[in-house]
Amino acid sequence: MTERIPVTDSPPPLYAPQEPIFPKRVSGTFRRLKWWIMLVTLGIYYLTPWLRWDRGPNLPDQAVLVDLAGRRFYFLWIEIWPHEFYFVAGLLIMAGLGLFLFTSALGRVWCGYTCPQTVWTDLFILVERWIEGDRNARVRLWNAPWSAHKWRLRITKWLVWLMIAVATGGAWVFYFTDAPTLFRDLLTFDAHPVAYITIAILTATTFVFGGFLREQVCIYMCPWPRIQGAMMDEDSLTVAYRDWRGEPRGKKRDHTEGDCIDCMACVNVCPMGIDIRNGQQMECITCALCIDACDDIMDKIGKPRGLIDYLALSDDGPEREGKPPIPIWRHVLRFRTILYTLIWAGIGGGLVFALFIRPEIEMTVSPVRNPTYVVMSDGSVRNAYDVRLRNKHGEPRDFHMSLVSDSILRISLEGTDTRTVTVPADAVRLQRVYILARPNDPAAEIDSTPVRLWVEDVAEGERASVGTVFNGIGE
């Protein structure tokens, strides 16, 4: 008789369902720090596109502008051209090194305080708390059946979230064109469709990520929790629980129990919904709200603060033995953090140096290869060059061109009888230049002759030069 194999109804799920988290309001040093960081970062993000900076009559007056059409990046008095993208690359490298530095010293401090996901989630939770109440009220509302009251609170909350999300998407596109002009065009529906599409996408992502996904973004979508382990060692400061002091937990206060009264305050305030008493976990973003909550409880029961605190793994042994704690500066100033700091400062110093020594006028020379040279009717040999003259000033400038060579060569510019051309403000002019060698000049008979083209700013006398070759008939 054939044995029948039982068939299960469905395979087990690959992912655990999302458990709703309702962080409780908490006050303390780290919560106030997070409020200030939120205020500063959101203020910078929303207000920066509206700041003005006078660069002259021919340049945009927006203080920070990524001008894709003009292929420029403006930041206050600094203007980055396409060929200077190494400045942007350098800033990105510095940002990465800065993240490595702070993670090595203080764990996921970036995630807990300044990550956009954290900042906007904090803002959305603040709105939720204003409308629906603190943790207990929100839990009751979540478990309550749908009613007119519940619908009213939820719709009000979602509408406020949506307004924040629209402002977030709108602020982003203002960085790429003149903010007042685009704002007016958006209201009159005269803006480019790309602007509306970009705002819609950013609005949707902000609304969903900050309002609903929240900790799921940090756990499942962000790669940094899985990378941070390589950046940390036993001297990295992270939020941790002093189990040697807190265990065994208990509600009664006698000599057989630790300081932890198992009040769950640290769990109730955690935006990730974890219990820091279970040890360091990938989900922990080092926001330190559990420190504020625990310190408040310790004050109420008359116990010393610091049951949950910023600690390093190397602190555990000495503290268990009753030795003095290791000074914080020894955790922060160690070989890895010093090395990151030196590399970071070196790149930053190099960028600043390159910024101040870059010329205001530049020139590139491209010899015309088809044909390489032309023999004129009188036997002279002529070469053609495409010269790009770059004027970084805020007003038009007259550039005078000249030639230096061991041979006696003539230079002329297409479209003008002089060797002076006008380059518009903050623009590049493509100029065809001819170099001519007479029949009796050795340069007309040999393969190549080194030459150097010079350009001079007539107004200020600033000069630039580029070396190239003059191609003759050869043997």
C-alpha cells in the first residue's frame, strides 16, 4: 500500500509580516539633539533654493543651483564646470570617508541623526503623535474598529503627510532651476512635464517611506547595516546595555536584583522596535532615545544613570571588575579614526588648493586631422585647429591669441582680421585658428614642429597656453 505524504496548505513565508511600531514620546539630551538636527537639516533642505547670490547681470542669482541646461554647478561664489567634475567626485569621496569615520568612532550615528529616512520619519511620527496622541492612544486607535472618528484622524494625518511629501519633492526640483520662476510655472501649469513627474515620484516615495515603511527601509532596503560591521571594532562607541549592572531584572527592589526593573521604557521609545537589552543588533540605528528613557527611569527610582549608554566592547571587562572607565577620547582617537581623518583632510585640502589655483580663462586645442595640412597655391603649408576659449568671468572678455615657435609661422583667426576675439560671459567660444608656414620655412618641409598657442585676457593680462604641433609635408 502506497504511503500518502501530507501536503501543507502553503509554503512558509520568506519574510515576516511587518509589526506596527508606535514609539513613545521621550525627552532628554539625545531627543533634544535630534530635534535640533531635524530643524537644521530640514531648514537647509527647504530654504536653500530660495537663497540669492549676486554673480553679475549674465549669471543666475540662485545661491545653490545645479544648472543641467547650462552644464554648471553653482554654490555661492563657486562655479563648477563640466570638465571640473573632479571637485564633485572629491566631495563624494569625502562624504564616504566621513561616513566611515563616524561609524568607526560612534557606530551608526549617521543613521540615527542625519539620514534623510530618519529625519523625515521623525517628522512624520511627530505629526502622527500630534493628531492621534502618544503611544497608548495610537495603539488603541490601531486596534479599534473603523469608525468615523478613526477615519477622521487617519485622513487628517495622511493629508498632513501628503503636504510634507509634496513640499519635499518640490524643494528637490528647485535645486535644478530658478526656484521663484519654477514655482510660478508650477502653479500656472506651465512647467515642463519632467518637473511634475519628478515631484510626483519624490512625493510618493516620501509619503510611503516616511509614513508606512519606516524601519523596513532601514532593515531591508538600506545596505549600510550589513556594511557597518567592517567599519567597527571593539573600541567603537555604540548604544549598549550594562547587563552586569542591570541583571537579573525584576520589579522588586532588593539586593538580589539588578538595576533594571523591566519597565520596557527603552523598548517603547525605540523607533526600530527592538530591545537593546538583548545586545547589539543590526536594526539599531544608534539614535540613543533608549538612553534618555532609561535615564529618566533611573532618576525616578534613585539609581545612577547610564544603565543604557554609549559604550565600547572594550569597556565591558574593566567595568565588570570595578576599574575606572576608559576615557572617551581613547575610544575616538585611535589609529583607524586618525587615518580616516588624515585622508579626509588631505582630500579636502587638495580640493581647496585646486579651487584657488584654477585659472579664470582656459583654452583647449584640437588639430584638424582631415586634412592634416593644406598646401596653398604659393606653396605655403597651412594647418587648422579648433580652439575652445573658456571665459569664467561674469562679463564678456576680449582674448588675444599669439604663437610661439622656433620657426617663423603666421597665425590667423577665422572670421576676423585681427587676433583678438570676444568670448561671452561665463561661456565657451569655439574658434577656428590657422597656422601658416611659408614655402622656405623648414616647418613646411618636416613632419612636425612643436608650437605653443597663447591666449591673453586683454582686460587683466591673465594668460593661458597649450602646446601642439604643426604638421609639414615631410620627406
